[in-house]
Amino acid sequence: MDNRIFKKIMVTAMTAVMLFAFTGCGKGGDVSGLDRSSIVIEKDGKIVSTIIEDFAENYYDTAELQEMTENEINAFIVSKGEGAAEFDSLEKDGSKVKMVIKFGNAEDYSEFNSESLSYVTISDAIITGKIDVNNLLDVNGAPADAEKAASLVNEHVVITGSKNIVAFPYKIKYVSPGVKIVDKYMVDLSETADGSTSYIVLNK
């Protein structure tokens, strides 16, 4: 499972069989129609993480799961400060449990979940060696033009090792190979290679 903190909690609470089903592609950056775990990046840089997992056995207690999650979040807040994370909701629908956790920024999400996630300008990503703009594809799957790629320095890019659905506040301009574009504001990273890093350049 990509979201390691949730895995840690679920292992404590139960032995889960993790099943994912994609029931709809959503519209724009809206993930409400999904039956899969997702990450939403908001305009102000805050992150909304929705975790959807199998929770079929009736004797497993969602209240206990919520308490453990809140304890993890509170410990994280003590370490990082107010606003770093916030428990939003937990609900059970049939055999599925859906948990929503909000984070102050991509760095907070990344640290809490032990999963890489950055939301920076292309220029910052280039300086830190996190991206090669010559290895990008446009929304039609064609290699990015060299001159256009060189002019991207002020655009924003999402860099992540996630294999979930990721939704954005701005339209997608370029992606790295292996990224599946769901619509203008959303990608599916489930088919990216294990251990790989995905890049999504936004038209901000």
C-alpha cells in the first residue's frame, strides 16, 4: 500500500486484504466519484489525502481505527506544529472504509506518510536536481518541445512517488512517461513503475 501510515494503523487494527476499484474518472479535480485512494492538491498548497480500503469484517471497530489515527496525527502536530495535519473524517460504507486527512503542505504529507510529494516551481526542481525537463510528454503523449521545455521555469510541478490518483487545482501541461492522464486536472499513477518518481507540470 502506498500510504504507509495508514498501513501501519490498519496492521495494528486488522489484517486487511487491500482491494482497489476505480468506479469513475471524476470531473476536473473532483475525486468524490472515486472508489480509490487519492491525493488532492489545493490552490494554496494544502493537501487532502483520501484513503479508501477494504474493512469487511463486522468485528473490526472503526472507532478504534479513528482513535489510533488521531493519536498518530496529534503526535505529528506536536512534532511539526499546528496546521501540519488534521483528521477530517472516517466513514464505513459496506466493506469499505474511507478516511480523509488534511495536511498543511506537501512536505507535511510526505513526512507523515513516508511518501515523496513536492509542489514547487520548475526552476526550484531543476536547481535541486529533481527533474529533467527534456524527459516530459505533453497531454497527447508527444515529447515536449525543447524550446517550450526550456521556458517552463516559472510553472509549477508536482513530483511524487505515489501510485494513487492525484488531482490538481490547475490544468495539466506535461507529465513524465508512465503517468496516465484521467482528465485535465487528474492523473492515475497506479501503473507507474515501483520505486519510480512521477512529474506533473501544471499550467498555473
